[in-house]
Amino acid sequence: MRRVALPSPWVGCAGLVLGGLTLRLWAFGGVSFAYGSDDARYVLVAQNLAHGYLPSGESEWFGARAAFLWPVALCFRVFGASDFAAVAWPLVMSLVAVVVAYLIGRELAPTPIVGFIAAGLVAAAPLEALMATRLRPDAVMPALVGFAVWAALRASRASSRQILGWALGAGLLLGLGWAARESALVMAPIVIYAGWRAGWRAIGVGALGALAVPAALAATWRVFGRDALEPLTATAGASQLQTPWSRWSWDSSYAHYLLDGALQPTRLVFLLVPVLLVAIAIVARHRPPNALFIGAWLAWAAFYLEIGTLPNLGKSPRFLTLCSIPAALLVALAAARMSPWLGAALVAAVAVIAVAALRPLPIAEARDDDVVLLNRVVARMRTLPPAPVISPNYVWWGKLNAYLSTSRLAVPRVRDPQFLDARERRGLRRLEPLPQIADYRGGYVVTGPSTKRRGWPTNWGIARRQFSRQIPWSQLVVVARVDDAVIYRWPAG
């Protein structure tokens, strides 16, 4: 293989991170706030945390995901709640995954080109770019798991004086992965495999590091007079289970999703399966160092997603980010074996695929009205006395009352549609009860763009008609105008 002049390692990695950041900012669509969506409930719990309210009750069980929602709450506390603050942490962790892919590639391969290619693939991957700008744990947990794998690899290669420190770090990172999403523990065998040569003592120290995170959460709950087991058992209490054999079907499987989208240019997984199959064939033929470990990592993650999620999770494409780093490493190994320029071409091709797949999404339209303009309205309203807000735009109504609140917000309990039939799913789309317009007397009325979006409750049209008929428009006082939005005060008298 002809040698290629590479940039300074960290300069090259920084360039890839910058490229990934550019793609993610372009793909940024904010918090959807669709009725009953996870991201809307995450915002409510993060806002409660920002004002000192620990999660309470079954509807807030995910508030114990300290490595996911607590940094979001900190952003809300420091910068104020907004779509930008909500996705800052997933965005940062998605970029961390780019760095992690580089670090692991550099650790496992004899040439740094593998790390550069893997990092470039993670930076350009369309699913990674999409989830980096959504308030979901799907960019956070895989990055922490990848970081844990890298620390374990370092432990297996470290001097005797450093082994335990790296092992402890690997365990802590895996524990933090669990605190972002509980399924991170499924990847514990891969972390142990990575650090196996460090010895049993190091593995034991790593286990103590992993246990330190739930122990710290339990202690936090106890300090505030709450049940110490609550953050450890909340997920189990909120989970619904079904027998795996009653849940599997080809049409809902990841295998079907990946094969169906393999040759469709506007799909997030376009060409993924063919590229992976070619990479596997190249790696199987040439057997580069550590290919077995990377293959085992990818296979284990894929097995868990396809089979291990059957009892309690639907096959959402966003979960596939668990495979992003090992898949990128496997392709990078194969590409570097053939030609470094092939790796660069693959990264460029994946970036083009990402743009083609993400462009059809209603990102720009929703962003301009429901993120950028709304954020300016929120900033203006923070200068006004606090009061309830009503708007004919469902997303604006939800976001304004969430972002401007300083008191505890009620978090609705939502039934998982994966476990419901079609009639029950239709029922979930209705908002009950609808807001009572008269309850907002003495507060604010905000008008602005009101184009109906996907995710509005099916009965929100009733609320909009009530909004037009029941508000005494002649009594309202204009407080401010923000581009196309108008903020009115509705006098209490």
C-alpha cells in the first residue's frame, strides 16, 4: 500500500469534527414537540431539573438518566430553555463519537489512516447527523460506550502503573453510558473483551467504576429524602414486556429496513448493506490486526438490536447509532487495506448521501418558524412578567409554556404505541383535555405562523376554533411584535 502524507493527527481530527459540525448544524431541526413525543417529555423533565425538581412518579422515570438529561438541564439553567440548549448536549456527544472513532482506529490499526477514515464516516453518517440534533439519547449513549471501549483498549496496552486507572475510566464511562440509556450495559462484554489482556484485577476495578455511577445516583436520591432504589428500578417499572416470539416479524425487522433502504438514494441507510458486505469480504480475506474484535463488536450490537430488543422495544432506526462506530471501523479497515484514497472517497460519498437523505425532511420550514422565530419570541417574553401563554399553534403553545416556566411542569404519562393496536394508537393522538381558553385570562396570547405540522393532536382544530371565538380580541393589548409574531397581554379584568 502506497504511503499517503497525513495531516497532524489532531489537526486532521479537528477538521473532521468541524465537517461533522457543519453537517449537523445544517440538519438542525430543533425539538419537534409532537404530541406525546419523547423529546417533549424530555424537555419538561429537564426544565424541572433545571429548577431543582427531581423526577417524581412513573411518568418521569427517564429523569434518572443523569448522563443524558442532567447536562441538558444544566444548559437550560445557564442559557435558558430553548431548542438550541436542548440539543447542545447530544450535538457535543455526537462530535465526541467522531473523536472516539479516530482514537479507536488509531489504537487498533498499524496506520493512522484507519482512524481518519472511521472518524470521517461517523462525522458524515446521515443517521448520526440527524440524531445529533434531536433531544434523544441515541447520540449520547453510543459515544460513551465507544469511549469506554477505547479506555479498555488503553488499559490492555498500558504499563502496570497505568492499567488500573484506564480500567477505572472504562468502567466509569460504561456506567455513564448506562446513565444515558440503560441498554448500554448490554455492551459490557465488548468493553471486557477490549480490556481482557489487562487481567482480572483490572476488570474488577472497571466493574467497580461502572457500579459507582448508579451508586452515586442512589446516594443523590437518598440525600434528598427519596427512595435510593428509585433511579435504579424506574426503567423496569415503566417497561412493558411481551414474549419475543410474538413480536418478531420480517416487515418490522432491522434486516428488512436495511435491505429495503439499501438502493433508495433518499434513505438514511442507502448503500450501507452493500458497503458493509464488501468490507466484510475484504477484511475476511486479508485479516488485518484486530478485525475480529471490531467484527465481534458490530455483530454483538446488531444481535442485540435485532433480537435483544424484541421484549420491550420497537425497531426504531435511531437505535442503529449503536452500530455506527464499529461499522465505521470495519469499513475503514477494509478501505485502508485497498487504498487510503478509497477511504477519502467513501467519506465524501457518505456526506453526499447524508445531504440527499436529510434534504427531503421538513427541516428548514419547521426550523425557521418553530425554532428560530420562536426562540426570539421566548427571549422577548423573558423580559415580561411570567404568566400562562396560549397560542393557536400547538408547538408554540407547548414550547412557550415549557421554556418560560419556573415552576414544576406536569409530565404526561404516555403509553408506548408499539404495544397498542391501531384503534388505541388513534386514541393516543387526541389531546385530553384540551386547554380551556378562559384559563389564560390575565396571561398572554401569542399569534404567528400557524401551519399545521405532523405531530399535532388530531383534535387541536377544536382548540383553534375556540381560540378564535372565545378570545376578546378588542380587549387585548399589544406588548411586542417579533417579525411575524405578535405578543398580546390579555387583561385579567
